[in-house]
Amino acid sequence: MKKLINDPKDVVRESLEGFALAHADIVEVVFDPLYVVRRDAPVRGKVAVISGGGSGHEPMHSGYVGKGMLDAAIPGQVFTSPTPDQIEAATRAVDGGAGVLHIVKNYTGDILNFEMAAELCQDVEVQAVVINDDVAVEDSLYTAGRRGVGATVLAEKICGAAAERGYDIERVTGLCREVNHHTRSMGMALTSCTVPAAGKPTFELGAHEMEMGIGIHGEPGRERMPVQPVREIVKRLVETILADAAFADGHPVIAMVNGLGGTPVIELYLVYRELEHLLKSHGIPIARRLVGNYMTSLEMAGCSVTLLRAGEELISLWDDPVRTPGLRWGM
Amino acid sequence: MKKLINDPKDVVRESLEGFALAHADIVEVVFDPLYVVRRDAPVRGKVAVISGGGSGHEPMHSGYVGKGMLDAAIPGQVFTSPTPDQIEAATRAVDGGAGVLHIVKNYTGDILNFEMAAELCQDVEVQAVVINDDVAVEDSLYTAGRRGVGATVLAEKICGAAAERGYDIERVTGLCREVNHHTRSMGMALTSCTVPAAGKPTFELGAHEMEMGIGIHGEPGRERMPVQPVREIVKRLVETILADAAFADGHPVIAMVNGLGGTPVIELYLVYRELEHLLKSHGIPIARRLVGNYMTSLEMAGCSVTLLRAGEELISLWDDPVRTPGLRWGM
């Protein structure tokens, strides 16, 4: 295992120490129990939006803490759920009296621990939305039902903007459900990643193999097959997504082409090119897009495609200013 | 070779087609001859700042085209200099009557071709600054003298801001020389990268080896050694940089921790943590910083550290708003 680390057991803490030093103007990192919080939290009278999950998916979630997006993020160890006491402490730290929305990816450990944290915060108005946008598989290694993936990034941006506008907890929660309802994603991997504490690749792929429908922790996908040209790969991802939900009615989408951490940007734009051509042939305009590494799996090579069927309100919330370490525009 | 591409010979063109579709609000890509230009170019009365070089280093340079940074970028094939006709066309496209600054990385092919382009544009006031901040080696596979690396990103930001403020060509050029003069960089690699047209890794590194002082095209560095903890790696990089120039006098720096394309963000923050601790012990405050993938070598795993000894004017120019696909704040 070759990594830019000291001791595998210190990776998450030391990385967050560096993150705290680098972004002290935006965030504060509390280490016991561990969570990342907006420097100006709690914001009185504003709904707070928080999320969390295993580390190794950076910039998600800690990189999305800041004005216009998350009030706090709760990182677990690599690919490991955060604990209820962490989530409880973060919830209390951001509560400005207007309620706290938990955006939870559909993994069994995350669901359980966010639920336990909500029970520990009965004096705070907590709402939770479970994100489950991955069309690749039903049920998985760590999930009952569909996995939560790229929709999480879109939901964090849109709900963060809604909270910043002063929307109440019901409306912010409703928007989160709407984003999840209208989003579908699917990913693929060219290589595995190596969890530092494990010291070896999570799975093995042959020199000419890829895995379609991969999970963000390396959970098995739909099928393993010889590597194809990118136009075939994107076609498979997009056709699976379009077969699952009503996208092809001329409604615009917000599209995300996401790198899994080890894919160079030059390739992600090849993916985007195929995506835009393909959606055009289906009569689907792309209203907004992100192309980059937004939800990674350590150094895994591969990509995912996320499509959100978005009306005017969602697009307008998308365009609102955001200032976080991982996503920034308008300020 | 596993990559998200169609045909290796089409990688640069198809990637830039995707880039053009994704960022049509900011850039236009002209394909014959090939260059990337600000959508509102030429800006009358403003000094234009342009740069270029081989592809494979994304977001550099095309990702830095936009308000507050570059007026145009000229991409060559992967790790291959752009041709004089491309550079000439870009220079003419951005000339707003106030002169054009060429920011040129010190590689023999780039130098020659930018010089030839300047000769072809004798009716345009062209100034050129050669960037040579890499302390790793004197002379190299493609370079006489030191290689140009991370200082290029800083120079593009600062000179772009100066041009946007309305500074004249002498002043913008002087600032570029100042940035280059006060910047030092060094990088290291854990893995090689694979040029698509070559189809195999540029060099071989053993399973437990790293290369200190690597060039951004995989040119040999200073030494090959067993992988060390990140604290030792950063110490070697920083001590080589500090031994080369007068940094340790309490003057603040702009610091960049740059990933080479295949390094996950979680590791780059570990690098940043070591860097800030180490500079603190030398009495050097970090005034501003970038942590991320800003100047890559395809999917190479590794990092580089860049330090710019910056006075108030440079920091103020750094803080000016910028809106490009690869770097954005304040608008």
C-alpha cells in the first residue's frame, strides 16, 4: 500500500486537522466527539442541514460545510458510519431553533446511527431524509434497498440554499425528498481502492476488466465485463438510469459527472461529452452540471453519472451562492 | 491500459469538446487551430494573459480560462507542446490592444514554439515570462535549466487579476517575473502515469518505492527511495525548497499542496497538515493556500508543494475575484 499517510489509524484525524487548518475561515473541526461545523454555527432562526457518513468520499461531506450548504458534517472512520454521539453533538451544535435536517445516505449503519442520534435529541426538532438514488442494485453489502450516492451532493446544495433563504423545516425537508425522488445515479470502476487500515485492495479487477454499478465502498455492482470505450460505458450507465425513471419528456436536468478519486479530469470531460450527446438524442436538456471529483471512493478509478430532473425552483436554489471548501460560487 | 476514453488519438479533442459543452458560459473552444478562449475575448483595452502547454495537466491550463485569470489557453497533445500556429491564433484572438503576456513553462518545446509565435505576431505587443520554479533538478529530459511547475498556476491567477484591474503590460509582466522569482516547488510520485498514445506506464516504480523530485511528465527526479511516512516526505520537499531561497524571515507565503491526479483529497490534507506544522516551526506564516488537484500528470499518484513568498500586493491580487472552471471565488 502506497499512500501519503503516517499511521493508517490516524488518517481521518490527521486529514481533518489539515482540513481545519486549511479552511479555518469557513469551518471548525471539533475532535471529541468528532464533527465539522460552520464557523458561525448555530445560525439563529435558520434551519440547519447536516449530513455524515464514512470518510474516504472527500470532499463529501466535510468539504460541503459552509454558507449555502451544510451546517455540519459528521465523518466516521474510512467507509464506517459515524456514531450516534457524534451525530447528536453535531445536531446540538447547529440547532438554531428552527429545526435540523439530517440527510442520510441509505446504508444500514448510517440509518441506525442517525435514528439513534435523533432519539437522543428529542428536545430538537429533527427531520431525516434517506437518500437512495443508485439504480445499480437492490440491496447490497451494507444496504437494504438502494444505495444513496450522488443525489446526496445535490440535496446538500439545494437544501442548504433553501435553509439560507429562510425556508422552514417542512419546506426544506420536502425539497430534500423531492431531490431524492427525482434523482438517479449509477457508477462504474476501472480499479479498486485500498482502505488504509486494510492495507490491500477491497476487491480485485483483472487488467482488462471493469465493474458496472459499483458501490462507493467497493460493494459489488451489476456485472463485470471487459473494459469498453467510454461511449459504451456512458451509454450503459445512462440507459439504466433512463429505464428507471421518467426523464425523457423534455424536462431539464442537473447532471453530475463524478470522478471516484483516481480518474484524471481529462477523462471526466470525455464522459461529460458522451453524456450530453446521449441526453440530447433523448431530448433531455442539461440545465446545470458539475464535472469533477465530488463524491469519491479514495483513489478508485472510475466515474458515476447522476441526473436530477429539476424544475425552476430547484434550478434557482442550485444557482444560489455557496461557499464551502468543495463547492463555491457567487461569493 | 484502462481509461475512460474512446480512441487514444482522440483524447484531447474529445475531452475539450466535453469541456466546451460543460463550460459554455465561460469559454469557447476553437478547434482549428486548437485553443481555448474567454467567451468575451478580446477585452478592449485590457492586457491579455495566456498560457499553454501539453495536455494531461488539467485543470491547467484550459481550466484557468475565464474572468480574473487567463484570456486563452493553448493545449498541445498529451505532454506535447502546442504548435506556433495555435499560439499565434490564440494571441491574436485575445489581443485587446493593450498587449499580450505569454506565461511559458520552462520546457524546450514550449519555449521554442511560444518564441516562434511571438515572431509571427509582430504587430501585437507580446511579452513573455518563463516559469522555472522546480528546485528538484537542473536540466532534465525536456528542459535546460529548471522546470516550470506550480508557480504557473499562481502566476496565472495573479497576472490575470492584475490585467483585470487595468494594469499595463509592463506592470503585469513585472508581476509575473516577481511571482516566478519568489516561488519554489518540488514534487514526488508514488506511481507513474500512462500516456494514452503510449499505452503503458511512462516509468516503473517498485511496489514500495517512490520518486522524489519527479517531473510533471514523469521525468526522473532526484532520487528513488522506499516509501516514507508523509511527515518525512513533506519534510524532504520543504527542506529542499527552503534551502534554495530566502523564505525563513517571517514573510508570509501563498502555499499550494497539489495532487498529481491520482491522489485522494483525504491524503492531500495530510500533506497540508505536515506543511503548515513544518512552516510554523520555521516561523513562516501561510497567508493563503490551495489544496487540491491544480496541475496534474494524468492519473499519477503523488503531490507537489509550492511556496510563494508574497507581499501585500500579491496577496491582494490573489484575493481578487476569479471565475474559471478550475478556480473560482468572489463571483
